[in-house]
Amino acid sequence: MKKKVAILGSTGSIGTQALEVIRQHRDLFSVEVLTARRNAELLIEQAMQHIPKVVVIADENRYGGVRDALARLPVKVLAGMDALSEVVALPEVDIVLTAMVGFSGLLPTVAALKAGKNIALANKETLVVAGELITALARQQGAAIYPVDSEHSAIFQCLAGEKYNSVEKLILTASGGPFRGMTRKQLEQVTCTEALNHPNWCMGNKVTIDSASLMNKGLEVIEARWLFDMEPDRIEVVIHPQSVIHSLVQFTDGSIKAQLGLPDMRLPIQYALGYPNRLPSDFPRFSFAACSTLTFEEPDPGVFRNLQLAFNALRTGGNMPCIMNAANEVAVEEFLNNRIGFLQMSDVIEETMGKTGFIREPSIADYQETDREAREVVRRVLGGRGRKR
């Protein structure tokens, strides 16, 4: 029987690559749901190719165009953010790939888990914001969470068959981004265009900026804490510029397992959708002869402060990671629009973390209110600091 897939964020980088994987394995997967935030044109094109049962365009202003374009197809068209939480619970859906960016992925993921759906998780912010709540809900509903991030997929693969063996620490690798090795003085001058020029990975703008600032790695540390039930002090980050080793697991006997491969997101996407089976692919293969040197170095949290801010938020707990995430989302948007400098992002995030109300044991409603409040605090902070200097 085919595995029936819902893709939240089908027009983004992860969503489009997931559809590429599915096209290679039409005998194993069927697309039941496709959703997009505002890219109506690509959503229409995808719907015409895959004929899902339902598509959702979150931007309600674009509903009419999508509805009219698909009027002759057996595809139901819905609009608005609330519709996302509705479609993930459809009985036709077996697995939900959450490829939305940012806080917006939280409520649809909660709805999918409450409906007992397995999750292929590419929206790391869901676990950053509400990791304890999400993992508890998954256990309660008997639903699995399969990681799609390359680093967490690597750890997941390294842990296969190790159920009865104790882990000493998790080691997340980071490429270091386009500014690896730069000083704070040099970072004062970097531009948005330079930050978007990642040396190894092709990703969406927000994730690419997060990678350049090492916030992406900080978010992944928090995600790893909840995915693998690992204390913060047993999670380590190492810079690995070649992006060949995607992450490692060190066991209590001192041995280390690593997962290697080319920097190609289709591999972890396919592993998550096909789990527990490894599916064949025609993706390019890694050659040791072509990459004879693998190097490693320590990250510099004094220069790339976002990584330390993420560790601080994780150790504080409660709604602090939610505050940090909201502040980062606004700060990245401001940087992308050339309104603040690269280093100002960390300043704004840190100040927001100190000025937003802290809740030790938040509910889903608390997370929603925290996200709203933190965004307001960010804008007040930005107003007080002024824009780009």
C-alpha cells in the first residue's frame, strides 16, 4: 500500500525536494495534501502534477486564483492558517511532512499529533518552541517523529540498532557558513547578499541567514535535546566546513558513529518518508578520492553569539526558547530587508530575551501569547535602538 503524504510548505526548499523524492517513488507514496503560504503559482503547478485531495493557500487573498485554476480537477481548495490544522487530521493522511518555516508550524504539528499522524519534521521551530509538550504529545498518541534536518537524521541513523547502548554525547556538525573565521570587526561590514551565499547548502533565505549567524545550529541543539532526550551538556557543536559528516554519536565506551554523505537534503527527506526502509535513489554519490580532506574546528561563540544564546535559552527552559525564536524571526526579517546589521541581530535577540515575560511551565496558549509578546518587544527594542547603523 502507498504511504499517503501531506506536505505543509510544499513550495519551499524542503517541500519541492520532497516532491522530487516522491516522483521517484510513485509506487510507494501518494500526495494527499499540499499547502503554501503565498506562492499560489507554484502550488497550482504542483497540484496539477500530483492531483492531491486538498490544497491550502494560507494567504486568503490568493484563494480565488487557486480555486479557479484548479476548478476542473478533483482537488478541494481551502484557505487560511486554520485550514492547515484541519487538513493534517484527514483520514487519508498517513504522514505529515512539516516543511513550514518558523513558529507557524507549531499548531498544525500539534493538530497532526492529536490525530495520531506520524511526523516527518523539517520545521525545527516546533521543537525549539515547545519541545517538551510536543514530545509528550507524540508519546501519548503513539505517533512517531522522524527528523528531516540533515544533522538530526544523521543522529537518528547512528542510533539505529543501539537501543540498549548508552550514549555519552551527541555531536552536531556545522559548516560554519559563509563567514567562518571572520572577526566581529569584519562581521560589522557583511551584507545580506553575502550572508545568503552559503558555501554548501541550497536553502530558503531564513534558514540560510540562520546558518550564517550559527542560530540555525543553536536551534538544532534545542531540537536535538527533545528529539533524543539528551541533556544540554551532552550536546556538542563542531565546525566541519566540508559538510560531509552530518553529525555523530559518541557512546559510553568512547566509540563514535558518524553518518556521511553529500550535502543533499533529498537524502534525509527520503529516509524520513521511507523509514524504516532505505529506498534506492539516483542521487550523486560521495567520492573519497574527490574529497580527501575532512577538517574540524571549534565554534567561536564570542563572535557568533547566537549559538550561546540558544544554549542559554535551552538551559533556562520554560518559554525562553520561544522568546528567542520569535526575536530571531523578526531580527532575520529586518536583516533581510537591510534595516539592521548582521551583528545587531544577536543584540536584539539578547535584549528581547531579557525583557519578555518568563513562564516556567507554559501551555500551548502561553506559547502563542509569548510569541506575540516577544515580537512586540523586538519592535520596541528596534525602535529604541534605531535601524541600521
